[in-house]
Amino acid sequence: MDLQDNKELSLSVQSKRKKRETFIRQNLLTLLTFLAVIIGISIGFGLREAKTWTKREVMYVYFPGELFLRILRCLTLPLIMSSLISSVGNLDTKLSGKIGLRAICYYLITTVLAIILGIVLVVSIRPGAGNFDDKELVEKSARESTTADALMDIVRNLFPPNLFQATIEQYKTVITHPESSENDTFRENVTEVSKDEWDISGEFISSTNILGLVVFSLVLGVTLANMKDKGKPLLDVVTSLSEAMMLITAKVVWFTPIGVLFLIAAKLIEMEDLSAVAGQLGLFTLTILTGFLIHSVIILPAVYSIITKTWPFTFIYNMSQSLITAFGTASSSATLPVTISCLEQKNKVDARISRFCLPIGATINMDGTALYEAVAAIFVAQFRNVSLTAGKIIAIRDRFRTAVNVLGDAFGAGIVAHLSSKELQVIDI
């Protein structure tokens, strides 16, 4: 009897050891990245207290992280285009339309929720009503632009005149006063002139036109799908390229801990006095961070749970690698390869869905940006004692930037995969 008990105990210990080893092996990269964040923060605070750092010395610390960031950005463009073309090309055209519609509906709903949350928080906390002394931030928030120009620029960038140019530049409308001069007094009063009378021109700025490339990839993917056998050779090439990019990504993500460590450490070293920054930003920072926290921890998981009827905690944990990478790199587009990898390998989302939804989400899903812009706009109005009626507050949904809420994109792909699962099974059969 004792011998039997000992065998069972031994088997139990071995089973627990195997489970522990399996857990560590499957989550080693995530654990190392968590550790890198902690070490990076510790080193950053330690080095900034040790001495006064020159800009060149900070650059040396930033260099390893910069290399990691450049590699990720190098992968982003070929990964986005090949993934979209292969995903759309390998799906039925009608199903592609349904998946796209579901994804866009999700993005619109979560963006509106983010805007409403931002408005509620900024009206309740009123960060701009106090003695805020960071006038530079206020001026940046109240930048010169018009809603019409921003919206038309989005449409213009949907159709880039040169596809190769779109990989490095995108179009931006420029408005200038017809009588502008270098006189400071004149420039102070120039904003009083109606912007409708300003000269309108355009320029190409150094920024990848992902929106235009996404549209081109979608059109090419649909065309190849409709061409059937004639389009298969090119589709096979693009699909092979997509798989190759994912294999490269799988290797590159193992450098995440090193890259994140140096990126965080360098940013902490170069920051100005932290107490002064906290004092200047005050309630504005608190309002923004509160909004991000509520949207990421409550709203998005709730939407996911309601639609999929599953708990979101495992899903969020499996995305932690991409979330930490986003935190360390401060670049959502650079994080895209890691996000796709986490979604497919850990959350088991169908590659046809992840590689369809995530590139589109990286272009049009703006939860974080929408929340920030809503808070910033009303904050400026509060700072300048501008009275806002309910109608004016509702109208603040106008300045859109290309940004990604990584967790929102991941939840969106998960939701679309859940809604499209039966149709994908039919295609597989």
C-alpha cells in the first residue's frame, strides 16, 4: 500500500513538474519581456540618478532598441501587403465582404465608445479648469487644421498616385494665409482671419501611406480571387511571401526583451525632471490614463465577452507579448508583426482572419487616438474658458490620426473570427 502511494505521489510530482516546464516553455518569451520591462525601468531610474547624461550618451543607450525597432518596421510593410492579398485571395469574395463589414462595424462601435468615454471623463474631471502652466501642450493640442481637410486627406490617401511613393510618403493639405509674413504681431492676429480665405496647397510628408497600400492590397486580393485558376500562380507567390514574413517575425520577436529593455531605459534617462512633468500635466495626464484603463480593461473585454460568450482573461494574457512590445516601442505599426504572431500562435485565431483584420485595424481603428483627441479638444476649451454646449461637445469627433489600439485590434480579430467560424469551416470542407 505504501509502495502504491509512493508511486502515485511520484507520478503526481512528475506531472506537476511537466506542467510547470510546459508553461515556462510556452510563455518564456512573455516572461522574459516582462522581466525586461522591470529591468529597463530599474536601470533607467538608476542611470538618470547616477549622473547628468548628454544627448549622445542617451543615443548610445537607445541604439540597441533602435535597431530592434527598425527591424520590426522593416517587416511591417511586406507583412501587411502580403497578408492582406493572400487572406482576401484565399477567401470567397462574399465572405471577404462580410468579414470586412463585421470588422468595420466593430471598429466604429469601439471608437464611438472611446470618444464618449473621453468626453465623460474630461467633462467630469475638468483638467483644463485649473492652473495649468504647460502652455506648449495647449498650443500643440490647438493646432491649425480643419475637419474638411483632414477628412479629404484620408480619401486622397486611399488612392495614391504612385504606389512606390506610398511606401514612404503620404499626402497632406497645407493652408497658409495669403499675406503671411515674418512679423510676429501679424502672425498673432492671423488666426482671426477666416480659414476659408487661406491659400490651399498640398505636400507629401515622410510617412508611409498605409491606408493607400491597404486599399491596393484589398483590391488586388479580390481580383486574384475572382480570377480563379488564372490568378492562382500570383496568389501562391504572395501566400508564400506572407508565410516567409511570419517565419522571419517568429525569429525577430525573440529579440523583444533586449529591444524593450534599452528603449525603456533610454526614454527614462532622457526625460526631464519627473516631478515637474507630473506637476505640469496633472489632471490632464490622469484623465487620459483613466480613460485608457477603463477602455482597455472594462469596455473592450466586455464587448468581447458579450459577443463570444467567453471570458476575455486568457485572450488578454496571450496578447501580453504584443502589449508589452507596444509599450516599449511606442509604435503600433511596428508592433503589428508581433500582434499577428500572438493572435495566431497563442489565441489560435484563423490566419485568414488575423491577416485580414489586423492590417485594416492598424489603419482605421483609432480607439486610443479618438479618446485622446476628445479629451484634448475639450481640455483646450476649458483652459481658454470657452463655453461648450452639448451640441459642440457632440461635434468633437473630427481629428483622426492613424493609430492603433493593439488590444482593440486583437479583440476585433477575435470577435470577427468567432462570428465567421462556421463560414470558414464550410470553405475548408
